[in-house]
Amino acid sequence: MQNYPPGAYASAPGPGWRPAKIKTAATLLYISLALGLLRGFWEWPANKELSLLVYLIVAVVLAVLVLFIYLIGRGVNWARIVMLVLFLIGLPFAVLDLPHKLTAQPVPALVEMGQVAAQVVAFVLLFARDANAWFRAMKPRRR
């Protein structure tokens, strides 16, 4: 890992330029969302009795998550922090329920494990030292 001095990205090329770690992290978060949709369709037969309101709420949450990932890719630091907090809140529930899910529905459980793995790698990349420097450098550019 390279050590970048403070302000290392202050002279980064062009307004749309992003470090490879940020691009990779955003891609992993999008993949995680796609895996979540796949898992939802896999589990759908068991959830047929859910109301339209539940599906509407899921659609709104997905849209908000897509927006957060987009903002992360644009260098919006608070979106990165909110996504991390949401991940940390949900992680214990995913881990505690995993043994039951593996026996009841192993394929969706394995997909969920893939989601969690993608998210862990994404957050490691998003909070690496050089990623932190890029987010700091992006703050003055948005003003």
C-alpha cells in the first residue's frame, strides 16, 4: 500500500477521476445489492403473502442504497459513513441467523455470505488510508 501525504489527491486529474480502490469498492457494493435482489427472488416463493407495501418499502430502500453508492463514488464522505453504519447494524443479524439459514435454505444463505464478503472487502477499500485522503480531497471540490 502506498502512503499518500495529506492533500495527495488535491491535483488529481479531472473532476470525474476516482482511485481504483473507490471504483472497486463501489462495484462490490453494487454487486452486493444485485446479490440481494437475486436472494430475494430465490426466497420469494416463501414470501408470497407479503403485502404490496412491503415490496414498496424494499424498492425505496434499494433506491436509497443505490443513491448512497453513487454518492460514495462521487466522494461524498457522509454517504460512506452511513453505509458503514448500516452494514455494522445489519451484520450481527446476518451472522446470528446464518446457521438456521444454511439448514433451511442453503443457496440463499451462501448468496448472503457472498454479499457480506463483498461488503467487507468494499469497506476495507473505502476506509484505506489513500481512500481517506481522496475523500478529504473531494470535500473542497464539491463546494
